[in-house]
Amino acid sequence: MSKKEAVMNDIAVTRLLPNICTDKMEETRGFYAKLLGFVVGFEHQGWYIQMASPSDPQLQLGIMRLDHEFTPKAFQHQAQGVIISAQVDDVDATYAAVQKQGFGIAHELCDESFGMRRFMVADPNGLLVNLFSFP
């Protein structure tokens, strides 16, 4: 893909930050802190928490109160069909650590035909987190 193709309609994306809308703010914060080691960067008055990797602050995730006015009313419901993927250096070591910490495994460790080795856990909102690496 050429650089011109990557910039459609003169829109150049400089950052991508997924936000999870939830009524389980603290539980979701704890989950991503424990699973990914993310830390809170800042909070806005009980309705928004931004978390990031302490080793790479560009790796970020937002947690937003489900019923906050930021989100249009018609979209203030639990998300479905979302998979958050996180590439790790060693998926086997990550799998062992996740099991040791007591996380429930939603999809067992496996090798995919396209070269990915992965497993999944579900966050408190039912969103899947796909942890993977390429050997």
C-alpha cells in the first residue's frame, strides 16, 4: 500500500485509542492492570480512565462510563463482537503467567495455520482479549 493509499480522504491517523464503555469501571481497570500491567495515566471525574503500558505509553486503552453523555444515547449499551488483540514477546510465558494469576481462559493456547500462536481471555465486560505472538 502506498502512502497515498494509506491517507484516505486527506485523513492521516496519528493515534488510535480504543475506549471500553462499561458500567464496571473499577473492575475493568483492575483487569487490564493485572492482565497487561497497564497503569492509570489520568482520570476525568469518575467517567473516564485512561490506562497505558508503563514501558510504552503509546499503548493505551480508555475505560468510559457506559451512560456518560460523551456517548450518544443510542449507543450506550455493552459492546459485542469486539476482540482486543495484544502482541506479546513470548505467548507461552504469557499463557503460563495468566493461568497462574487465575484468569479464566476463553480460548486455549493454539497454533494458527497462518503462523500466529495465541489464546484468549474475556474481560469483565465480555470483550475478548487475544494474546498472541509469531514464533
